[in-house]
Amino acid sequence: MVYVSVKVLNKEENISLDSIISELANADPDHYVGGIGLFIGLVKGKVNGSTVLSLEYSSIKDLAEKAMSQIAYEISEKYDLKGVLIYHRVGDLKPGETTLVIAVAGKSRVSVMPALAETLERVKKEVPVFKLEHRSDGDYWIIGDSTRIPRKTG
Amino acid sequence: MRIKVKAYSVFSEKVGERVVEVDNGLTVRDLVEILLGGLEYRGVSPLVFVNKEKSDLNRILKDGDEVILTPPFSGG
């Protein structure tokens, strides 16, 4: 039995590390878990020599939560995890603000660390989330992992 | 028939959220060509969802379908 929690959060909704840890610990009453792997994504302040003013995230919320849930269950089965949380934030986020939190709980680092890395890579590719980068040199759509297309206006 | 369309990211430059009136028997490919003026826009080919399910270009649309165009995803 695995505990899965996935959410698309608005900018205003806080993510508490303590609550993540207690959620995962409470879901493991037999204390099988020996470690939690945690990834926290932040908005970067510099890209290609330009200053990032903000990164505007949008999503197809129901499809995004469905995709994150599928990733969480598949990863937990593959790595015999006891808990997976994936929280993706949307809205206009400033450099330094949290965009994504992934926490995976498993028996040891041997399963937890690769599970964390694989979850992150899948979230980047499989969850319908879209980015518009507001920079000192203009606005850019980010397509896929890193392709940038200047936004046309007017 | 009436199809509700919505586009994300770069495709939102070309396609606003709206209802379009089209002929019966139209395929997803036909609709994408009508909306984007081709099968890609600014070098990006869309992923297409019909009623929140991923669709290929050959699907025949029905009255009331909801079509979403997106670029490759950009999570994280």
C-alpha cells in the first residue's frame, strides 16, 4: 500500500516541509521507510545571460494531476516506495520561488535517490504544464525542456 | 457542428478559447489546419486532446467535442 498525494497549487498556497514529512511518516505506521528523498525546484534568476523577471506557469489542472498520480503510482511500484508526493505550483513566480516539490519515501537511498530523479524527469516531460518566461530581453515561451520562442504580441 | 477549442502556450498566440462552427465529418487534422494554418505553428507541432484524452490526427470530431492544443510539456 502506497501513499500518494499530488496537487497543482496556486502561487499563494504554501508548501510546508514539516507537513510533507508528517504526511509520509503517518502513512508508514510500521516504519518501513528509512529515507525520504526531496527535490525542490526554484525559479532561476538568470537564463542565457538575461535576467529573469518571473516565470509564468499554466497547466491543464485535471490532466496534470492525473498525470502526476500515474507517475507516482508507477514509480512507487518500480522502486517499492511507501509514499510519493508531487506538488506543482502554477501562476506568475519570481526567481527564488518554489515551483515544484517532489518527495519520495522508501526503504533506503538505494531506491529513494533513483526514484526521485526518475520522478522529476517524468514530471518535466509528462505533466501538462507550460511556461512563459518574462525576461529583461523580452518574453519567451518555453517549449519542452529548454526550447525558447519569443512571444509575439499584438 | 460546434467544437470548443482552447490552446496553450505558443498556440494561444493563434487560437483563442472559443467555439468554432465546422462541417460534420471533420478530423482533428482538418481542425488543426484550420486553426493554425498548417500542422505546426512557429515550428512547433501541437499535441491534441479531445475531451481531455490524447488524440491522433485521424480522429473524426463530433458535435460538442472539446479540443485542446498544447506544445510539448514543460513541467518542473
